[in-house]
Amino acid sequence: MLPLPALFLLQAPAPPTPPPEPARPARIELTTPFPVHLGSVGPREVREAVFGIRSLHDRAFRFRLLDLTPGASLEEAQLAAPVLPGELRLVRLQVDPTGLEGMVKGAVRLGTDDPAQPNYVLRYDLEVRPEVAVDALRRSLGEVARHERPEVGYRFTREGGDPLKLVLASEVPAHLEAEVLPGGTSAELRVRLRPERLPPGPTAGLEVLKVATNAPRQPLLTLYLDWRLVTAVVPTPSRLVFSDRQTTLLELELTARDGKPFRLLRATIQGQGFRLLEVPGTVASRHRLRIQRTGTTPEAMLVLQCSSMAEPLRVPLRFLDPAVRPATVTPPPDPIDEHHHH
């Protein structure tokens, strides 16, 4: 049995919980939108962020600078005079975006000489534009006929006043012609498609072009160009591929792009290992052909002469024998030489 004093302690009520401390009253009020948005800024364009601060304190106090985000500077002389009760003080901050890029968020941290006040963090943001800008990273030539030679241009500009130097840093395929036209702080890359140089089979393409610049933070830019080759008669698929030994018969569909009937005037296979079973002699907007693989020849060409086309339509025939291991191809070295970066 517990002694009486111990029993009394066990039955004593718990001490009351102290009330929470009241929130500190605001000592200042920001009179400008927060954070301060500086918008889109060039890579060397110095901007000023202005913070309007009104004192809600009951006595004078002084600000002192504690910390700054890299790229920002503040003239501390504007903090020398005390801030009086009710006074509106404008604090001006210089922001230099040199060496920065993309979306940047920054701040300045201010303390006071009044220990009852907290530190204050004034925030700003800006978007630093790249030094070299191009009007479009991707362009499209749309639908292109074999007799056409469409051309597009990519326009480059460099901010800051330094001359812009461009050089192609990737190999240009035979069906493209590319030329760089310099112009001081700007330049243009002209690209022309030569459809007549395309090998049979491809009906669409996405070209990838790499351009080296003399901008330190943008040594290489990647551009894209897409196109679609159109013919009066569309083969589906655009190339016939036998991918295993069991498959010896595939079907090819020929469709008139405009929906009008046409006749298949002639059909031949250039090469060995494949045979065309029959040639439709009717006039229709859609024809089906059956091609048989008769051997292990890796490739041949089906040549079709249609009444709606002046030039023959060529459809590659391929046999990818799984028993034949493809030769290992060593990738070429990086075409970007050291002088392209400087």
C-alpha cells in the first residue's frame, strides 16, 4: 500500500498547458507584388528589381544585408538611414544574368538591428534567354513530290553584340543540301531536299542536323526537318520485308492517292530470289499483288509502271535471314572537331 503523500501526488490534477505564444506582429509590409517578376531577360541584360517596404514598427530600425543570390548586387548605402515608423522605403537590387540560363529564382536576405524582428527574404525571378536563339528547332516540308526541291531556313540570332559563327557539325545525307549564310550577329541555315536522290522505299523522313556555334554555353544545337514523299500511287507497305524462313508469301497493296482508277501497265522484279505471282489487268483505284520468296537472296527491287504515273514506282524487297548474323559496324567518330567549339 502506497504511503499517503505518494497517493496524494498520484491523484493531483496535471498542471494546465500554457497557452501558445501569440504570433509575432508583422513589422514590415511589402507594397510591390511578391515575388518581383523580371520577365524574359537577355544573357547580358542587367535588370533592376525594386521592393517597396513599408515599416509597421513602432520605432525606427535599420536594415542590414545578410545574403544575396549569385548574380545580384545591392548598394548598401540605401540601407544606411534608419527606417522610421510608417516610412515607405524602396530597396533596389541589380540582377546581372551573366552565366545564368533558363528560369532563375533569386532572393536577398535582410536583417535588422532590432532583435525583436525576424530576418526578411525578398524574392524575385526571371527567365534568362539563351545567347543564341533559333526561330524554330523543327521545321516541316510537308508533302513533297519527287520532281520538287523544297527549301527551308533556320534563322539564328546572337544577343550581346558578339558576331555569330555557325558550322554544320553533322554529316548531311545525299538527298539534302545545306548552306550556312553568315550575317554578323545573325546567320541562316538553308536546307534543300532533293527527292530524286532518295533511294527507293522511304516515303517519309525526319532529318537531324547538328550545328556548332561559337557561344560558350551553346556549343551545339540540334535541328529537325521532316518531310513526306507523295506519289500518285501509294504502296503499302513501302517496302516488303520477309523476316523469317517460314514466311514465303507477302501481299502488297497499291492505292490511288486521289481515289481515281488506274491500270498496272507493267510489273517486273530486278534481281533473284523473288517472284510476282500475278499482275492485275483491271482498272481500279486499289490493286493487290502477291510476292513470293523463292530463295535466300537478301534483296531485290519490284518495279511497277502505273497508268497514273510518268515514272515507275519502286518497292524494295528484302529477306532478313535470322541465321545470318549482321556484320558489326563501328560507329564513326564524333564529327565535331575542336575548332567547332571555339
